[in-house]
Amino acid sequence: MKFSLFYFADAVPDRPGGLYDLLLTGARFADEHDFEAVWTPERHFHPFGGPYPNPSVTSAAVAAVTSRVGVRAGSVVAPLHDPLRIAEEWSVVDNLSHGRAGLAFASGWNPVDFAFRPDAYPDRAAVLLDTLAKVRELWSRKPVTVRDGKGESQEVVLHPRPVQHDLPVWITSAGNVRTFESAGRLGAGVLTHLVSQDADQLAVKIAAYRQAAESAAGRGSVVVMLHTLIGTDRDQVREVVRQPMLEYLRSSLDLVSRTAQADPRLAPEEVEQTVTELLDDAFERYFADGGLFGTVEDGRRRVAQLRAIGVDEVACLIDFGLPDQVVLDGLVHLDALRRACAQ
């Protein structure tokens, strides 16, 4: 099993070392301890994830302070950008990192994000696939026909030329099996998570992905993002991650509005009580089955489960609201888990 670090970030304004110190310190740790990659996302117009509006910029920073670890986007929201721009930016990252760039493509889901390109929202799934194909074509160093400012056809070639002949790519999926199958047929990897699916459901989708990849004469790569904190005592880890995970689940699942819509007769305090109960239940289930939490031994059992269903890499989401020092202390235990699994 490969291990990588994944960043999502709450926009805490008073981080002692600055907004990006944890990113760079963690990247150096990953580089020095044989982790596979460092992933940074694309998020817009929301404090949670807000420090990451452009993964090519953060990846360039990671490339500058590392020498071995992969430098990846998790993910570029493809419909928001011109494929020419994506290819150019990531060719720069590939050169800065001497050939370590990798790119996951996502279709996007939040309508507000599409303020950049509102017309792309209705057909965003199709736009993703078209963008992926165009970026790959540009990356292959072949001339591509475009229309210039005068409406005339021109041929352009990507500059700077990338170091890697083939760009490593993934398609991000929240759990739609058709997305898994499309990725397999295209020879792309899959980046997914266990927020909206469990391991048994994921196993079925990975099997479908492998079958599609085999028909395209490949095997592919499955990466699963997991909220992560490894320590020396499981109960202590549960206590440390409880409140940050509750806030994450509240934000992600929007339980307040769902509860109010389900029963508008509830008074505000009743809604909040119901939400609190739902969140507590969701946290306990996610702590047990959705993340990478607890001791090294807990982690080994989780990794064995994921390996058995065909997962190739665990992308450890480490900055979901925890204090920086807690995250950095946890990396030591996470590396112990990585080494234990390697043995």
C-alpha cells in the first residue's frame, strides 16, 4: 500500500506559522520519509478549503521544497478552466519538480464555484472528459488546433515542454460507478473517498473499474482519501478528532437544512437537537469505518481491509481542523504505520 498526504484545510486565520506552514512542513516530511505524493485541492468561496483555490500554485511551492515525492492536484475542477491553461500550468509544475507532477480531474458540484464559467455547469461531467482528453493531447507535444482572437485557426504547441512524456492522471469520484468505469476505459486512475460510501460498496466499484481498465489493456490505480490521525491511544485520538470531524460533517452533509426540510414543524432548538444526534451518530460511524484513526495497529487493520478490495494508495487527509502541532506529531505515527505495512 502506498501512502500520501492530502490537504484540504480549514482557513484558520491565526495559524502560528502562517497559512501554508503545515503544507510545506508536511511536504518535507513526506519527501524525507518515502511517502508517495502530496495532494492539494481546488476550492472556492468557502473558508473550509479556502486556502486552496489553485492546486498548481500550491504544488509549485511543494515542488520547490521537495526532491522525490509526487506533486499532485486532488483535484483540478476541470470545467472551470481552459485545457490550454491547465496544461501550461502543470507543465511548469512538472519542470519545477523534475517530472513529479500528477493531476486528478473533477467535474465539480458546487454551483457557486462555477462563477468562473457558469455555462459549463449543466454539462460538467462531459466537459471533464473533454478537458482530460485535450490536456493529454497537449501534453503529448503534438500541435493542437485552436481559434485565435480573430477567429482564425492556429496550431499551438505546449510550452514549456513537460518533463514526463505521459501525465499521470486520475478522475475524482464521490462514488458513481459510471465514473469508475469511464476512468478505467480511459486508462486513468480513480481518486475517491469513504464519506458517501462504505468499503463494501467501494469494492463493487473497484471491481467494475478493474474490468473496464483490463478492456483497455491496463490496470489503473485506485487512491482513497481518508481523514487521518494516528497516535498511541485510540480513545485519545477519538477525543482529539471529534470536534473537528463534527464540524466537517456538519459542513459537508448540511444536516441542518436537511432536517428542517424533513420536518418544518420542528422548532429551531428541536432542529439543532436532532442535528446534534445525527452528527454524533455520523461521527461514530465515520470514526469506525470511514477514516484512518487510532493506533498503528488500528491502521494496519484498516489498510489490510482496503488492500483486500483493491485499493492501491491511501491519501491521508491530515488538516481537517486539527492544530498544526497535533498533525505534525501524528505524522511520526503515520510513518510508523507506513513502515509496518511495508513490512
